[in-house]
Amino acid sequence: MVTKAQMTKQEKEWRAKDDARTLATAEVVRNDPTRLSAAKVAAKQMAEDEKEEARAMTRVANMRRTNTLSSSSDGDGEKKSKRAKPKPKNPHNVFNKI
């Protein structure tokens, strides 16, 4: 992100104009009950979508690296190690015969 000290005069002018347009649009929406209501519904849905994405990111961040050996619980609290099953050979694959 660019700090205020790093912004050129032209960038500052563009930002001010963009902020003015944003504020003007917000004022129009606030004064139109139909648009305001629709915006609130959309905001609620967007917030729910963001929450789900955040939960997914948290799951990714907490993932552990897995190998061909993985542990699973059989329900009694003890962990069992099981090997990944090899893929069955395709009898029609010519490379299996080499």
C-alpha cells in the first residue's frame, strides 16, 4: 500500500475525486429506500460469504502435511496407521506390460 508521503500530487487529486464519487453514490443509496434495503440484503450475504471463506482459510492454515501413511481413529480414541491402497493396474494399459 502506498503511504500518503509516497503519493504524488496527481494520485492525491485522483483519490480525492474518487472519494467524492463514492460519497455521492452512498448519499444517493441512503436516500432511496429500495436501494438501501437491497444493499443491506447484499451486505448480509457478502458477510456470510466472507465468513465461509475465512473458515475455509482457517482449515487450510491448520492442515497438516500428509504422507502415504496416515493416521485415523477407529472411534475408541486410539490411532491406527493405514497405508494408502495402490491404484489397480489397468489391463489395457500398454505400459503395464513393459
